Amino acid sequence: DGGITQSPKYLFRKEGQNVTLSCEQNLNHDAMYWYRQDPGQGLRLIYYSQIVNDFQKGDIAEGYSVSREKKESFPLTVTSAQKNPTAFYLCASMPGGNLAKNIQYFGAGTRLSVL
Amino acid sequence: GESVGLHLPTLSVQEGDNSIINCAYSNSASDYFIWYKQESGKGPQFIIDIRSNMDKRQGQRVTVLLNKTVKHLSLQIAATQPGDSAVYFCAEKSGGYNKLIFGAGTRLAVHP
């Protein structure tokens, strides 16, 4: 069953705590993305990675960190520096290369709340 | 600056009617556009895409229209069904490599 798996579905963070959101894909896609979605709003790009061992900041990277040690995995850490982490987090992937099409495929999301 | 926005935040339609969801974009250099559907609590799902060298593309019950003169994109859904109720996002390919810019979304509510 191919696709993008995000876990956990729900996550709670205590003040001052770092938490890590998992994103795994078995689509053999080169590029992976993390977005944040706030209620009633669109998607904002946090970080993206075009290839293993390389990643770039998106529009709202402050307070977040990522790694891309394996092609299949792109975990996102929400650090204590992120003062307003409550949101719905979406991971996406896309085949690599400079494609004319940029269809990103999304996971089911992780909802993060602050205790 | 680059931005993608929507004219209507909420659209209510009767079951069986046609729906039209609109989107305005500001970057005239954008060359590729996508429509996504997002159901409550789920990730966005690809619906249809269009390149800037086209002005119309049809899928199953959906049509995307692109008007580059006024930088406007629309999604038409024929014979709208209750299962079409969701938030619809348009996205444009930005100048950056393999990056998309998403609009704020339009909620489509289908009433029996």
C-alpha cells in the first residue's frame, strides 16, 4: 500500500518541550515538504528537501528543524522556540527532477496542540 | 509580491447544481496551477492541474479554466454531490524550484 504516512495523528506538547513529527513515504519520491495549516487558512511552507542530506527553509522555518538522512523519511521537530505551535501539520512528497508538473502528494496530517 | 488568493471564502450550492470556485493569482510568470480538495481532518487531495499554455482542461466532472489576461483561475464542478463538500485550494508553481504557493481556500457546502 503505497503512500505517505504521518504519525502520530494527534500530538500534545508541554511548554518548553521539543516534539518530533514523523513523515515516511514509500513512493520513491525525491522531494519532501512540511507545511503548517492554521484554522481557516491555507498551507504555509516550513521546510523542504529536494534530495537526501539536503533541505531548505521555507517561509516560516523559525522554531522548527528537519533532517533528511533517508530518502523515505523527513521528520519535523517543533522546538521550544516555536511559541505558537498549535496547528495542523502536513507532509507532502513529489517526484524529483525539474518537472513541468509539480503535483505534491499529501499525508493525512498531524494535529499538534499545546498542553 | 507573489500571492494566490480566492474571491469567495464559502460557497453554498444545492445538490445537482454546478459549482464554480474562483482563484486570483498575482505572479504573471507562474506557469503551472493545481487544484486540491481537502476534507475535514485530512490532507489535501489532488484534483486537476493546468499549464499556462492552456486555457481549459477537463477531468471527470471537473473543469479548470485559466485566464492569464486577468490572472484568474476557476474550478467548475458539474452536478455537485454531497461528497464534494470540502475546502478547495488553488496553488501555483512559484519561481522557486519545485515549490507551490497555496491560496487560503474556499469552503464548498453542498445542501440536499
